[in-house]
Amino acid sequence: MNFHQPPHAHVDHVTIKVGNLERSLDFYQRVIGFTVLERSERKARLTADGHRTLVTIEQPEDVSSKQPRTTGLYHFALLLPERADLGRILNHFVRLNIPLGSSDHLVSEALYLNDPDANGIEIYWDKPASTWTWQDGQVKMAVDPIDAKAILAEGQGESWNGLPPQTKMGHIHLHAAELAETADFYTVGLGFEVVSRFGNQALFISTGGYHHHIGLNTWNGVGAPTPPVDSVGLRAFDIHFPSVEERSEAISRLASLGVEVHRELDGNMTTVDPSGNTIILKA
């Protein structure tokens, strides 16, 4: 279950724009269980282990509310190490009366909720990879009801004390304007593989045989526009490559597709997918 470390490219950090930093800090600490690693007037870095930043939240100066039916964030997904951790946070959410969605995806069990700005969040644990079903390079996933009583029982009634230090950024799921060019960008360009398709509406991609590091869908409509730059939602997400050489190879493949990659003032290499989602290429 080492799908989020070398030699696999994976998503390891997201930056989210929010409408009110103080309100969001309260939510992400009290409800989700992050601690603050560093903060400034308009930005805060959030961590589970006191070292790695998993989520950065920032309040743009002229922030506007979330725009409907645009590209951008569907949800980011926090991966918990054990089913018991999911049971404890489910009990925590129930005590706080947090509105939730849920699903058994066959490969994982997941809870869904929104932050105060309607940014989507998934919190899940992975079932053992040995139990996943693969056929012709595609992993079987579903949207079945969870066994909430069994999950709660795994938590053994223990109190929720925040995100476990081993929590990872499991994956990100994006609204896309279309899927054909987008699939080429992520597979031919960045080197991911398509491991699941839901008709012509969604696809899931990964490296190393994971069920998905990135999900893409057109549920906001084919041709959905990019949201305004200062509206709440996704600012960017990081893809971490196992080496500088592999990142350079990906940048060369993107260039062959006519995709530009820029070196920013902070030294980061950034690119934009066909749906306007900004990606920071780390190594």
C-alpha cells in the first residue's frame, strides 16, 4: 500500500481559496482535525503530522463566492491509515451534526462533506489492495452504501483526536471541460494511466496500480468554463514526481503536446491542464 511515495507520481498537496480565512481555520481544525503549521494574514498551511503541509488555504484579496457549473475542484481526498480512524471521525461528525455523504467504492470506504465555501472534501480509507478486482487493466469500483454501524464499531467508541499523523493526500477529483484532450494531458503528458471509466462522463487515473490519484468528470457540463481567478475553489494542486529526471521527462512530453510549463518566481514549475486547473510539478 505504498502508492503515495516513490517510485509513484502522486498528488500530495492542494491549495484552496476560501472566503474567510478565520472561519475556514475553525472548520479545518475543529471539524477535520488539522493543525496549523504556519499562517499569515491571508494564508495558512495545514498539517496532520506537524511537518508536511497537506492543504494550504488562502483568502484572495477580492474573493468572490463559488461559481456554479465551472471546472475546478470536485473534492480533495484525505486518506486515513485504518478503518478504525474512519470510524472515529464518523463518530466525531455525527456528534457535530455535520451533513455527510458516503459510499463504499469496493476499493475504499469514503465520507463526503463540504467546507464553509462548498469546497468538496472526501475522507476515506483504502481496503487492502489484494482485495481489489482488476480486469483488462481496469479496477472495479462502485458507489454502494457503506456499513456505517460496522465502521463505527471499528472505532470502538474512542474519541476523535484529530487527523492521524499518517494521513495522506489520497487523491484529487476535478471537474473538467471535456475528457479526450484532458486524458491525453494526464496520460501521454504526465505519465498516468487510465484505470477506470464511468461511461463518457468520468475517468480515473493513477500510477503504480492505485485505484486513482486523480479523478476527472464532466458532471458540470461539457464545455464548462474556468472559474474566475479569485473565486473560492481550487488554486492549484501538486503532483510529486519520484525524481527530477522523471519530472523533466514529463515536461518534455507536455511540450510535445503543445503544453507550456513555466518556472515561477518561487522556483516552482507550473502548468495548466486543458480545463484550466493549475498544477505544480514537484520532484
